[in-house]
Amino acid sequence: MGFIRITEENIDKEHICCAMSNNQSARKKEWLRARFREGLVFYRSEERGKCFIEYIPAEYAWQPLDADGYTHINCLWVSGALKGHGYSSDLLNECVRDAKAQGRKGLCILSSAKKKGFLADPKYLKYKGFRVADESDVGIQLWHLPFADDAEAPRFRDCAKHPRVAEDGFVLYYSDQCPYTYYWVPRLAEAAREHDVPLRVIHIDSREKAQSAPSPVTNFSLFRDGKFISHEIQSEKKFLALAGL
């Protein structure tokens, strides 16, 4: 199977497989379009389905990292019937080839000690030669694949390594990098209003805000009474359960 690179020239006519609805796709495409000039790359399978890789020079990543010279993988996702055919390796190999051609130090990506939703699978990363470079207080890890033995390892910034906010109640940080936030964040906000649950929603709408965010995951990070509780996008039902309702 072949792959298609999404660019400014074809983004309006090509689907992006991490967002299948028109509204989700439009918001995600708007975010992507603004990143292409910063070096973002988005490859997807020719076959329709969730099979793609998205990466960017780490200096421009929407995560609080000190990872200059690395390429940051925003997402590597192969699912459903497309799993088990080696497509993840094909996509990762292309990322490695491209990063080396650009003279980058290596690759980095968010993961964890045990598999968690919306994060890369640590077993797969280890199999591919990645290793842990840093870990936050909440168990989210930064893995890296250096291209030279003497390459300095990337690190979380302090705000990401020690996630915390000063406010009581629920505080939600999110960005448009993940298209599913377009669907779920408004529903969480409405559920909070209907049930009188204190919730402050903060939209991360710039790289500067993302790189100083109080969490290693900027797509979606939920806090309660100052403490980080989840990076996984919540449904209304799950959110209300967290609130004790």
C-alpha cells in the first residue's frame, strides 16, 4: 500500500484519517495548514482508515519540551483492519529517513511505562529502539530515538515535568491538534453547566501557550483542585463520574 503526504496544495481535497466527520476535519485541517510552514509532515495511507504519522521539528512542537534538534512525532496511529501489515514500521521508517536527511538529532514522542490511551505504545517503541529520556510526575514519559550515541537527550520543561495548576475545581486545557477535542470539549462544558460542576476551559491556541502549558500533553489535560487527573479525552458520562455524579 502507498502513502499520501498531506500538503497545503492537496489538504482541501484529501481526507485526514484522524478525523472522519466534516466539522472535526475542518478544524484539524485549519491547525495543520498553519503548521506546514514550520516543517510539519502528515503522511496517511492511500486506503481510507486510521493509518498515519504526523511529525514536526521539536522546536515547533505543541508540547513543553527542551528538545532542540529532534523531530517530535505528534501521532503515529494504525488501527482496525490496517493493523498487522507493517504499516507502522513503514511510516516510522519514512520519519527516520526524513529526520536524518534534515540533520536532526533523533526522534522523540510521548508515551508511558504501560500503554495508555492517546499515547504511543511503549512496547512498540522499545522494539524500535526508543528509550525513555524523561518522565513527568504523573507517569507520562518522553521517549527518544537518538541518531548518535552522544546526542543530548530531550527533556520535559518544568511545567510539564511537574503538572499542577493553582485553581480549585476542574480546569481543562485543550488544543485543536487532536480533532476529537472539537467534539468532546463543548459537551463537557455543557454537562458541567447543567450539573453545576465548576469547570474552567482553557483553549491552547498558540505554540507559545502550548510550550508553557502545565502538562506534558496539550491536546487534552484535565485537572481537579490543582492536581492533574487525566490526559485522555473524556465523554460527558466519564467526566460526570469524575465529579461524583
